[in-house]
Amino acid sequence: MTPSPPPRVSRPGALSALVAVVVLLTVELLRAHPAIVAWQLGGWGRPSDLPMVAAVVGPFLGAGLALLAPARWRPTATLAVAGLALAAARVGVQLVHGDAAVVLAGLGLAAGLTAVGMLALLGLPVFGAGVVAGVVLDAGLRSVLGTRSLVWLDDGRAFVAVCVLAAWLIALTLDRVRRPVVLAARVPVSAVALVAVGPVLFAEAFVLADLGWIADAVGIGWTGAALVVGVGGAVGIAAAAATARHPARFAVLGPIGGLGLMALAGAGTRSGWPIVAALVATQAGVGSALTTVAARGAHRPADTAAPRIPMLPAATLAAGQLLLLAALTVSDGRGVLGVPVRPAGAIAVIGVLLAGLTLATLVVPPPPSHHIGRVQVPSIVGVFALPAAVLLAAVPVVPVAGPPADAVLRVVTYNVSLGFGADGRPNLEGVGAVLAAVRPDVVGLQEVPRGGPRSGGIDQLGWLQRTLGLPYVAFQPAAPGASHGNAVLSRYPIRSVEHHRFRQVGTALPRGALVVGLEVDGVAVTVISAHLPPGGTPDQRASRLATLLDAWAGRPHTIITADTNSQGGTLIMRGLADAGLRATTTGATYPADAPRATIDWVLTSPDLVVEEARVVETRASDHLPIVALVRPSGG
């Protein structure tokens, strides 16, 4: 009997919408999961790194195992259970805290990855378009939120938005599973490549759609960064549709996207519009590569041999990506478990794997039923119109602080500890409320993220900038490619920016000093936000003192906001005083829950006077902020 041909995929626009909603919810959980694990298991950089890595990677392994046995499971039931579990977990994370949140986030992430993989196994013609569209919608929502993730917002309107997403996912899933779901390719080895979907989503969430680093690298603000992601997403959707229409002709876009990702990693902290070109090329490659994987890994001629991807390369590919996930998750410039690993290096290798993934799947014969192309792009947009409108109407609007009431320069220094409070839990709202209450003109921040796994993918600097209504910002990553560091927020124009770094020794965290030139009512003012490493030998502390003094260089009208990790009377503080800098005396600033050490300071050059300085009592961070009123000595 002649075998029946593989079924064509019906309603590809609706199916791509299903992929996009699954991706949106999965990416939100993906951003939150590392930070949830961190605060429950003791924080990054401690001896518990290994179980933390296991907890972070676990959902990817679970989803991979589910994808390795598609023939033994009923595809309809698997897709329905995965979609419902993702929706339930996503809503649950909004309501539940503590250890249960870790379990819910892990299960939801595993379910989301499984659902994405199952949809890919259906051979969805514009599968890549659905992935890119989900990431773009997620970036748009975070732009509306001031780059704040929905996961961390305990707000009624945000909860409504999450429920709309979950309901939309359930509706699309039920619509899909009411009709037969047939997996034409049921050979486990052909599904191994789909394990790569997880790391590709990881790259999307923390590299391609991380608005904070894009805004800083290109200098266009986080709203402009969202527009860049949107343009890249449009190109990615078009590339996915074109690849679906002509797989052999456009499959080369996958390796080009890998090269784009490697170029982004090599760009580091250097700014410029070439980064935008690399972003767009990478989005095009992701859309094309995922469409290629979905096509080659699924629908095939029924009378031919099963698609085969060599087991050893495929297993190496999957295992290598899981290791890169762990490396990128816990890397902060210091490394992983004492082994130096830079985020840029991990991103570059993911780019290599993205290119290799496409090339590896090209050995599989293309399916004859894979003929739907760019004509389906409008249907994807149409399906998204309703939920996107409801979501944008439901998200909270962040208030903007008004101008200060007095004319004296109001300066704040604050180590925000990645947005984690004194109790080790995320508390960015608390940080924003403390700073908004003092109505600052200039804020020097330390340990502030522009995104990345350690902060749940939240661009905290961008969110604080919007909350405080301070239009000018400068950022210095702790190490090249790191997602957190020093920053200056200012009500006055920033005219110049310099970066100075303290010499890194051993596994100590990298630290630096950010020097910003302001124009305050026609007067040039220098503000330095510095974070010095703790401890060290006398020679190392002397080296740090010299670096900070070199950053100042004796400039007039200079204000230094710093976490010096040094109390009064120590080598560093004596050296700063001997150089002529005046330190405020305000009281203990660390730890916030029981202050006993003064290690945070506002220092001024001799031509400035601090009229008033005080420590603000709060547990929004593990440090206490200092507020100082500064004016010229002759004023």
C-alpha cells in the first residue's frame, strides 16, 4: 500500500501565533528563573554555584528528554498539557514566592520549552517567525514598562496582563489540539537538534532583546532600543517566511545570523550603529535557522528513510549549549566556579552553534509539503492585534518625578545590589521609591544592572531613569561584556564620559570608576561613580587609590559618589583626604539591616561645599544611600 503523504500544516498564521505566545511566556520565565534560583539558593558567586547551575539548567534538560521521545507520547496530549502547565506556572509565579516559586518557574520553563519543541516537530512552516514575533512582543511590553519584566511586578494591572496572555495561550492551544496533531518524523535522533531551541531562546532573551545593553551600546535610550528590536524582528519574520518558501535558497541566513551574534559578542561595550546591523542580521539568522530546523526535523516524504542527524555531533551540540547556558547564567566577569568565563565568550560560542545548527540540519532532506511562505506574515500580525492591544492597555504606567524644589545640587550615592533588598529578595520598586522620595539631581549608582540573568533580564538602570525622570544617563560595565556596573543618572546634560578600571587580582570581582562631565547651569561639573574591590594587600589598596586619583586628575567642581569598601582612617580614605578631597561624615551605611560600617561616601573637591548630608534608612538594598546637598564654595 502506498503510504499517505505527510499532512500539510493548516492555519499557519494561528499556529505561528501559538508559537509566539508560548515563546513570550517562556522568555518571561526564562528571565526570571535564574534570579529566583539565586535568591533561594544563596546568591551568585558563593559555594552553592553548582546546585544553582543544576537548578537553572534542569528545565532545559527536562524539555530535552521530553523531545527525545515524541513517538511514545500522544502529540495532542503533550501539547495541551505543556501549554496548560506553562500558563498555570506563569500565573503562579506572579502570586507565589519562596521555594514554591522556584519549582513553579522551573516546571513552567520546562513546559514552555517542551511546547515550543513540540510545535517545531509539527514542521510549522513559519515557526521561526513565531519565535521572533514572541520576542519582539516581549520587548515591546518591557519598553512600555520602562524595560521592567512582568514577572516582578506585583501589581493588579500587570496580573491582568498575565492572565490575558495565559487565556490567549489556552485558547490557541485548545484550538490546535481539537484537530489531529501528527508528527511525521518520530525518530528521536531527529529531535535532538530541537534541544537547541532553548539556548536560542536564551540568546534571544538576554542578548538580542535585552533592551538595556542595546540602549547603552548604541546610545539611543531604551525606547529606541525597543524600536531596533522591532525592526530586527520584522526582518527575522520576513527571513523565516522566505526560508519557509524557499528553504535551499535562504538557509544561508542561519550561518549569517551566527556571524552576527559573534560580532555582537566581539563588540563588547563599544558603541555605534554597526551593532544595529549585527542585531538585525542575527534576528534574520534566528528566524531562518529555526524555520530550517522545524522543516528538516519534521515533515518528510513518508516513503523515504527517516531523517538522520549524526548522533555524536547532535549530542555534542546539545550538551555544549547546556554548558554555555550555565556559563552565561553565572558569569559576571569573575567566571564560573573559579574558571574565568566572560559573557561575550559564551555569546560568541552560541553564535558558532547557531551557525552549526543550521549547517547540520541541511543534510536532512527537505519536506515536500513545506511550501508556505511570506504570504502568511499578515496573518501573524492579525492574530496578535487583539492580545497586544489588551496587554498594552493593561500594563502599569510608571510615574515620573517632577523637578526639585530647591536650586542646590542634590546628589545621591547608592549601591543598589542588583536590585535585591537586605533580605535577599528582588526589591527594585523599593530602590525606586527611596530615590524618588529625595528628588535627586544626580545619582551615582553601583552594582546596577542593564539586564542579564542575575537581575531577571531587567534593565534596572533604564527603569530607574524613567521612574526618577532623569533624562541623562551614563553606564560602565563592571567588566567588558558584563551586564552590571556603575552608572550616573543626571538632570543635567552629560558632555563627556571616561572609564577607569581597578586592577583585577585573582577571582576578585572586577570594579571601576565612571567619570562623567556635566554642564550644570553653564558650569562644568565632574561626577565620579566608583566601586572599589574589598580587601586586598596594602599594595593592592594603594593601586586602587592611585587609579581613583588618576580618574579625578585634580579637576575642579568634582563630586565622587563611591562604595570604597573602606572605612574612615584606612589607607584609601586617608589618601583621598591627603589629595584634598573632602569626605562627608554621615554614619554607618552597611549592612542595611544592622549598619556598623561606613563604606559609602560622597566626596567633593575643595571648591565645593556640602551643606547637608544624611544617610537614608531603608532596606531596599544591602547598603544605605547617602543624600548630600552640594554647592560651589563661593555661592
